[in-house]
Amino acid sequence: MPRIFKLLSCVVLCLGWAGLTQAKDENREPTLDQVWAYATTSQPIEARNILDDLEGLEPRVETLANAVLDMSRAPLSVKQWAAIEPVLAELAQADDVVAPRALYLQARMYQIQQLKPDYVRAEELYLELNQRWPGSHWAQLGLVKLGLVKLYALPEPLDVEERFAAVEALLAQITEPTLRRDLQLQMGWAGLFHQRPLDEVLPHLIAADKVGGMMGITPEDVMIQIGELSFRAGYLEQSKAYFERFLREVPSNNKRYNVRMRLKEVEAALAEQEGMK
């Protein structure tokens, strides 16, 4: 699936469109939900056709919906980008349910939908979102994305410890468990990328794993990562617990053999440790 469609799927799954639908007849078909159902399965043309047939939508909701579907035409040309971004900027000026969604999408456009991303502008917009709607879902989701920008993209600060301290400050403002999970998972992976001490990396990965609900193969990879990193850090019992859990919970995976072999090494190290007492 092209990256832009994955982005669109993520966007529309998070937007909470049902609460924005203001149709004259609640039983009328087609519905805005159908638009997002098509959009999340990478069928923007079908989504557009249904949207065009809808009646009774609040104008700002319809404008935002059109902007989201316009974003699916990847890759966006300079002309297309210049047409969509001002629409989102204008929608974001109000103080209703549409505005924070629009501001979030505007920040994302600067972050990922330009040939040369403008991370500084994206940061400004995410911070504005958090300032105007503190504690909201959209502000917290924006903080997750801002965390990624700070971990990898912004040129400042150069000091890695300062980068992580800044992201820890963002994490402290996030209360939604799944959003905390997403940022902590990225913090753990960024810690490996930046070669941070394992005692800093492991708590983030363990916290993310405890929340659960990760999509695809990620939960399996995280279990193996925690087991392996715990082994390297000398936390043998913890390593053993995660490797055993992987073998118990993931019956079909081509990494099972390697995990079994690694578990034998952990058990041997534990036996040696016990023999030295």
C-alpha cells in the first residue's frame, strides 16, 4: 500500500467522523461513514463518489472531508499542496470540532507531504494545537508526531540527551494510553538508533508492550526485542520471561527457532549464575 494511503487510513480512522455527521435524515444512505470506509481501504475514488452524493452535511465538515480526500492523490504536486494547505489553515482558525482536526492535518502536511519537509513549521503547528486545545485527543496525537520530529528530524538540539528530555516532557502531557504507547515505542526505538543506555531503552519498550493493541507483527517484534535487550543488559529472568512468552503466544513464526536457541543461552547463563551463589 502506498505510504500516502497508509497515512490517509490512519487519518480517517482517528478523526471520529461519526460525530461530525449532521445529516437531515439519520437513516439516509449513503453516509459519511461509508466515505471513510472506502478511504481507509485505499479507494479514494469510491469515497469521493459517495461524498458527492451526500446531502445535509455541515459545510465545514464537507470542506474538511474534501481536503482529506484531496490529500490521497499521491504524490501531491506543488500546485495541489498549495491548494489544500490554505483550506486547512482557514478551517483551523475556528473553535469547533473541525478546527483541531484541520490544524493537525495542516501540521502533518508540513511534516510529510512536501518534497523537502518543513519540520520547524510542523513543530510550530503542533505546539499551537496543544496550546489551543490542551489535553484533547488531537493535541495529544500531535504531541506524538512532534515527538518523532524532535527525536529524528529537527536540527536542534544537537545533544541527544536534550532531545530525549524534550520528548519526555511531551510524553508527560499525554494521558491516552494508546498514544502514550505509540510515543514510548518510538522513544525505545530511537534510543537504540541513538545508542542510548539499555536501562533507558527498555522501560519504554516494556511500557508500550504492556498497553498492547499494536498492529501487525509489531507486538511479536517488541517481545523479541525486550527479550534480547534484557539479555544484553543482564536482566536474565526478564529475558527468559519474554522469550517464553513469545514461544507461548506466537505459535507460527519463522523466528521461533532463533528464539528457542536464544532462550537456551539465557537458561545456561541463569544456571551459571545460580551455580556461583
